[in-house]
Amino acid sequence: MNEILTEKRFDFVSDQNRKFIDEFTKEMELFGYDFGGKIGSGYCWGNYMIIYSQKNAKSKKIIARIFIRDEGIIIWGGKENHYKNSIVLRLFFNGIDKHREYIENAASFIKGPFVNEHGACNHCKKDCHFRKVYTIGGKQFEKCSGAVFEYHNPKTEHIEDYVNILKEFYGKKSSGKKQGEN
């Protein structure tokens, strides 16, 4: 990952964001997921995108993406969102109610995307097939799966928490580490 991030096209990426991307990628590899050795176009989410999926699987389930953004505007829910030299970690979850207890007891920065207004499903029709409906803290949430579970400018010191919630949803795959080791 470090070698790819030294390419000229990534000159705008801060050292802090490079460090996060590199360390997150290493942890994902220990968990059994990788990015396939390439960073692609970010389409409407930013300049570039890293997609993490299961290694050596016929059907590669995507569990995380990192959007790398230089500078621009994204319009979501009728609001302009300006960004400059940022990254967004987006995690993919289904069956959220099965993991309610974990989420309710998680650190506030992990729990935030599950309970904040970002991605609230208010523009979809009644028969939306992309709506995620779940209950946290006794309150029902309806979110549009197009923009949920995003961690804007994630911090390197929180990588373990991001990986742990992925493990909660996708199984406790062997990391090569013994329990209690970092």
C-alpha cells in the first residue's frame, strides 16, 4: 500500500491519511481481507476508492471502502458537503439488529453512524429496496444504504475499533495474533 500511495496522483494525501490507510490495510489483511493491489476511481464519492473484500474467495464480499478525496463538493440529501484532503472509511453491514448490544455498548465514534441523521432514509419511496431498518437504544432508524456507516477522517488510533466491529459482523477470523495481543 505504501508503494502505491507514493505515486504522483496521491501527492495531495496527507501523511496522517497515508498512515491510516496503510495501517488499516495491514489489519484487514490479518483479518483475511485485502484490496486486490489497486486503488480505483472513487466515482461520485471522491477522487479514489480502495475496496476491501475477502481474500481467495470466488464471490468477493465487500466489507469496507476508503474514499480518498482531494477537494470538492458532494451533494447528499439536498445539502452541499465540502471536503478538502480527506478520507472516509465506509463499512458495510447487514442484520444490524442481531448486533444491537455490541453497537449500543460501542464507543460513541463507532456508534455515531448508526444513530446520527447522516443517511436517514427520507428521499426514498415506500418500496425502497435499499433501506436499512434497525433499532438502537429503543429507537427505530431507517437509513438509505447508499450513504451509511461512514467514518469521516478516521483516526489511526481507532483502527482496532473499526476492525473489531467488522469482526462482530463478519466473524472472528484468525488474525495470526493471540487474544490480548495488539
